[in-house]
Amino acid sequence: MINDLTTGNPLKLILIFSVPLLIGNIFQQFYNIADIVIVGRTLGINALASVGAVAPLFFLIMFVVVGMTNGFAVITGQRFGAKDYDGVRRSVTMSTILSTVFTLFFTVLCLVLMGHILRWMNVPHEIYKDAYWYIQIVIFGLITANFYNLLASIVRALGDSKTPLYFLIFASVLNVFLALLFIIVFHWGVPGSAVAVVLSQAISVIMCIFYIKKHFPILHLKKEDWIFNSYRDWKFALEHLNVGFPMAVQFSILGAGILIIQSVCNSFGADVIAAMTAALRIEQIATMPMVSFGVALAAFVAQNFGANNFRRIKVSVKKASVINLHLSIIMAFIMHFWGSNFVRIFIGNQNHEVVKIAHDYLFISSLFYFFLSQIFIYRNALQGLGRATIPLLASIGELLMRSFAAIYLAVKFGYVGMFYAGPIAWVTASLVLAGGYYTNIHRFIKEAQAEFRLSKRQEV
């Protein structure tokens, strides 16, 4: 259902919008968690390590797709907030064309360079084969990930966070069934897990297209919406790229930072790789409420930016920041006291050393969840405002700090030193994003006030 987020109680709207996102993000993790639990429990630690060794590469690739499609959807949301429904349809077709071309190019590039990338990542010889085929299959299916995230982003930009959830739940359940089928029944091993991910997502895309066609009249595209042959079309494409490309680069920088940490992690052997694989999945679930609240805020800000409701944006961001602060404290408390129990879900009770390593990571990183929670707020607020440059600069700062900390501290203190790389990067990025957001929102408010005074004088 399409929702206008420019009227009504802001906090209530954001909370209602974020709940389906939270549920959806949790199910999204099933794509990987189901693989890891099934692989870890049925195929052993080395198989789990093979998936974990390339997991950051998988995230890097997905970050690029998600960043790009979310960036394009910002323009869609702004057009919807401005009640420009022709612009909404045109934005959908432009986003489809641009994201498809970019994804196909990125897919070919990754397939050609994959062998070199895995060697650079220090993937151990004993898990190289499974790791290679897992990531290659995922890359072959990247176009399905692009279309799902694009459709979901567009629908969310129109104020509907429930429809993408329904198909995500379906795809997640299907993924679990297919993973069990391919690994246990067909004995396809680790590659079977990757096939399950791609196939379940492809089926979800097909169902989503039919549903949108039936229930979203505003997205019924016309022949003229696909025309791309004028200066105005190129200008509109550039408007999308000005937001989508920096967000894709921004997300890819975040993924690259995680990739660097994984390459350092891989040098410590299978036990540390398996521990980090389990710990990072748990952390992703723990931070899902904060992530979901941030994504809901981005849709809210984009629509209200289109309607020039800047004070409404400012008040809502402040309230959202406080809520994420409380969520970060709750999640840190849970990680401190029950982190080990969650780790055992992935690897069982036999590998005590792996459990200890994973819990040490969760204990250290959760102390800094406050800074991470604010990143989700200010980054999404800036993206909703269409200001992608500041998040990009914050991501570069985060990459530099994460890389330096991971390499230097790991050499000096071993794998425990590597655990501080993420927190140091979070502190850096949160400060840059908060400063950038407040600078921009104050400027927008002043410009709106000046425009209002000018219009009053002209009336007189």
C-alpha cells in the first residue's frame, strides 16, 4: 500500500514503516544464516570457513547493488513527495536501465578477476575450491539481486514497506528448503548453498513483478516512459547517477573495508575465520533494528524533502537518533551476556576455542554500538536529502581507519587487535556524518525561510 509520509505524526510513521523493514531484514539474513548453519552443521568447520572466507566479498558485491538501487529510489521518493507521478514512472524506468547496465558490467568484471581477488584475500588452500565456486555462482545470479533490490527500493520510496517483506519471507523460507535439498539430498556441498540463494531470489523477483503490476497502478509504465533520446533524458539520468553512483561507491568502500579485514582474518587460519563468520552474522542480526530504523528514515526524509518540509525532517531525525541510542544499549547488553549462546547455534558445542574467539569479538565491538547506531541515522538522512557526497567522504574515512587499524593492530596484538578495526571506523564515520547532516539541514531551513520571506514581499 502506498503511503504519503509528508503528513501525520512523523515518529509514528517512521516506527510503523520500520517494523516491516526490521522483519524483512531479519529474514534477509536467512539467506546467509541458513547457509552457514546448514553448512557448518552438515559439512564441517572447513566448509563453514570457505563460505566465511568470501562472505565479505559477497557483501561488497551486494553493497554495490543495494547502494545503487537505494540511491536511484531517492529520486523516485522525492518525485512522489512532490506529487510528480509522471516523474515517478520515469524514475522507475531510468533506474531499471541504469542499474541493469551497471550490474551486467560489474558481473563480468568480477567473474574475470575472481581468481586474482581470492589469492589477494589469502584464502587458505584447503578451502579455496569451495570458496571459489560459492562466490562465482553468487555473481552469476547478481542480476536477480539487482532486480529484487530495485523493486523493493522503489516500493519503499512510495511509502510501502510491507510488500517487499512478503516476498522476502517467501524467498527466505524457499532458500532454507532449497539449501537442505541441494546440500543434504543432492550432495552438492558448498556450491549447493549458493545455488539456493540465487534461485530463491529469482523466484521472488518474478512474483514481485506480477504483484506490483496488479496492485500498484502508479507504477504501470507507459511506452513513452522508456524513451531515452533527448537532452532532458540525459539530464534525468545524470540526476539519478549523482545520487546512485556515490551511494554505490560509498557502500563498496564499506564492503572493501570488511574485505581487507577478512584478508587479515584469513591469515589466522580456519578457526578464526569460522569464529568471525558466526560472530559477524550475529552482529548483523543484533544491529537490524537500528538499520531498519535508518532505512525507514531515508524514505521519510526523501518524501518530505520533495515537499520542502525541512523542519519536519529535523525534528524527526533528532527523535530517531535518540531511539537508535537506546537500541544500541539494549543490543550491547545482549551481546555481552548471551553472545556465546548465539555462536553455538552456528557451530555447536564442540569447538570451544572458536566460540571463545567469536564471543571476544562480540564483546569488544558491542561497546561501540552507540556510534554505529548514529551512522545509520545520519547516513540515511543525508541520502534522503540527496546529499550523497558526505556519506561517501565518511565511508572513505571509515575505510582508511578500518584498514590501518586491522593491519597495524593485527600485527601488534594478533587477531584480537583486528577486532578494534570496526569500532575505530565507526567513531570516525559517525562524527563526519553528524556534522554533515546538521550543516545541510540548517542550510535548507535558512533557504526555505528566505524563499518564504521573498514570496511574502512579492505578494505585498
